[in-house]
Amino acid sequence: MNRSIPDRPSRGIRALEALNFFMADMQAGIGPFVGVFLLAHGWQSGLIGTVMTLGGVAGMIAITPVGALIDATRRKRAYVIFPGICTVLASGIVLLSQAFWTVTVSQIATAIAGAAIVPAVTGITLGMVHQRGFNRQNGRNQAFNHAGNMVGAGLSGYLGWQFGFVAVFVLAAVFGIISIACVMMIPKDAIDDDVARGISESDQTHKQISGFAVLFASRPLLVLAAALALFHLGNAAMLPFYGLAVVDLQKADPASFVAITIVIAQSVMIVMSVIAMRMAERTGFWLVLLISFLALPVRGLIAAHMISKWGVIPVQVLDGVGAGLQSVAVPGLVARILDGTGRVNLGQGAVMTVQGIGAALSPVLGGWIAQSFGYPAAFMSLGALAVASTVIWVVFAGLVKRAHMQPPIVGASWQRPA
């Protein structure tokens, strides 16, 4: 294969960007609406948070081994198609029964299936544009993905308000079918499977593959994982419980209000994805992630003091700032840190696992604090956790910044013949 390719090859790129747009609603299914859906069927916040946590734990356990499988496979498109089908079907189960174990199994299945989609698309992107084009293309991918989330949420809110939650599921299924068509339009030979897993482009002769221990040997990767774990411990529950607070206390329409929260955040994320892409090209990823960490304490403070239909605007604008910046900076930094190891997608999965630990514990923490002390106390507590992320990020700033400049890591446990 000729490796002197343009930074953004034309073959399959439009299909990749369309996939990122349509997979957003397919992957989420009715996930963002589960909390208010269950609240309307008599569930309380503590039990809702528990079920969401069980799903998060399942996804957390699955994502690292899935990342290793994506590194090894030469059928990366299948890791988008099959999980997408499973995600849509699992979301539909919740509509048929709201029994505890039915909902729990559905959330677990959705989380496990969804665990494969993001690292698979990341690997496909890296394999198509290589390291030199990854930051810019990933920024474009994320902008399309956030736009898809915004459109999907807006349509879901309107259809849910007009026709009920069944319409939300039908929309997710339609987006799923389109997503499968998009991924099939990406030519298989447009994906360089070696580069997609992080085999160094400068050393294609030996094709060295590092062992799993490379994840623990990379100090910048460990710093990134720790900071993200604390951030997501505070961040993950903020949106669902802010939605619960406003619906519960202000008696807003559940489907339309949740849709509004998502639309606001995703519209900001589109802009922040482009900003993050350009900032990373000029200053690197450290500053981008610092700004994302600082957004959460402010968001928690505002959420605690503005539980109203109007309060959703600043709360979700700040959510868009943090999530939009991280959607570009995290994959880009992991790909750079692990360039040359052959374990990029394993690393993406490992970082997402650590994020998942925080995100999985966040709903149960926020749910029981809200039930025991009220929603304002929950928002203040969740927002305060990002302060620890900021401290870690500032203390180890030099280490992370040097990771941008370090040569590819080589430490193979085995070598595949050329």
C-alpha cells in the first residue's frame, strides 16, 4: 500500500463523516430519555441512578478488551455494524417492560454494545488519515457527531412530545439503518490496519507490537486517565439529574425538556470541536483539556442555584464546552502518546474504561445525594470533583506536554513478520 497519502484522502471520508453524524442517535437510542421515562413510570432517583450505574459498569468492563480486539481485527467496520444493531434492539426492550431486571439488562446490553463503536470509529479514522491527519479529521468527525446528536435530540423531543417514547425508539432505529449503510460505503482497503492500531509509520519493516504493560509504563497516559476519571465522576450525572430536578420541581414536559438540554449542549460542542482542533494544532492538547476541566465546577455552581427552565441554558452551554473540547483532545492525545506501540485502540479503550469508572459511579452518587439532601447539594458535590482533576493536570503539566514531542514508543512483546 502506498503510504504517501494526502492528509485527508477522498475515498470514504464523506461516508466516515456521515457515519459520525447518524451513529450519534443510533448509539444513544433512548438512553438520554431513560431517566425521565422511568420517573414517569414511578421510579425514584436513587433506583434510576443505580440502574444507570450498572449499565456504566458493564460498559467499563467491556471497553478495554474490545479496544484490543479492534487493534487486532482487519474487519473494523463490523465493530460498528453489529454493536449498532444490538444498541437499538436493547433500547426497545425498555419500552416493553419497566421491571427492574428488564431495564437493568437493557442498560447493560446497550453499554456493552456501545463500548465498541467509539474506539472502532477512532481506529478507522486513524487508519484512513494516519497520525499527521488524525487531529484535523477527528475534529471534523466530532463536529459531525455533535451535530447528529443535536438533530437527533431535537427530533426525539418533538416526536416524543407528539407521539410518545415509541417514536424516539423508531427514530433511533432509522438512524441505525442509515449508519450501517454509511459504514459499508467506506472501502475496506481505504483503512490501513497497521496504522489504525498505532504501528509507527516510520518503522514499517518490523511492525513492532507492544505488550499490554505499555499502558502502565506510560506516565502521561496514567495522568490523563486519573484526571478524566475524577472529571467524569462529577460530570456524568449532572445532565440526567438536572433534567430530573427541573421536571420534578418545575413540572416541565419530560421528553421535550431533555431534548432541549441535549440540543443546547450539542450545538456548543460543534463549535468547541472546531476550536479544540485548531487549539491543538497551535498549543497542543494540554491547554484544551485544562479548559474542559475548569468548566465543570462552574457548571455545578450554576446548576445548584438555577433549577429552572431558563437555567438549562448556562448549565448546558458549559457541558458543551467541556465535552466538546474533550471529544477532540482525548483521542488525539492518546493516539500521540501511544504512537509506535501498536496499541492505540487498546489505549483508547483503557482510558475510556477509567472514564467509565467515574461515569458509572456518578449517577449512584448523585442520585443518593439528591434523594437525601436535595438536588442543589448533589450539583455542588458533583461539580467540586473536577477541582481534583484540575490539580492533577496542573501538577503534571510538564510530563503531559513532553508527550507531544516524544518519539514513538517501542517495546514489543512479539513481532509480526513483515
